[in-house]
Amino acid sequence: MAIGGADAARKQLESWTADYRHFPVCMAKTQMSFSADANANVKGAPSGYILNVHEVSLANGAGFVVAVCGDMMTMPGLPKLPSAEKINIDDNGKVSGLF
């Protein structure tokens, strides 16, 4: 579940507090700065900068909360059945079940 917008993210976190307050937080942001903007002139460790969280999601199975800052793409969850389960090699060496 992902919730977008700073106000919506705050409300969602407040509703999760009772059940998930012990979960660590994974920050999804640019690696270029403590800011959320990879193109900004705010590089390194700026002081007085406010990091805006635009979206939060719960990775309940993994046991953490994801805070998305800026325009970030996060990895999708994995399927219950791995693709490798559908791959087969017959007696003649022919491979089937690949993408």
C-alpha cells in the first residue's frame, strides 16, 4: 500500500503508529544528497534543509516502512512463485519457460 502527498503520508504514519512503530524506516531518496532533489544545488549534507516525504508504504513482510522522498522508483514486490519454477530443459536440451 502506498500513500502519496506529504499530508497523506503523515496521516498514514499516524495510523500505523500503534502496530508498526517498532519497524525501521527505509528512506528512498537520491544518493547525491541528504535532500530529495538530485538536480538541486543542495549537495552533500546541507544544514537547515527540510526533507519532504511524499509517500509512505508498508513493507510488512520485510518488516519496515518505506519513506519515498522526491521522484524515486522503488522495486516492486516479488511474486509468490519465482519465474525459475516455470523454466524447464527437456531431454534434448531444449529450454522452455523463459520470458
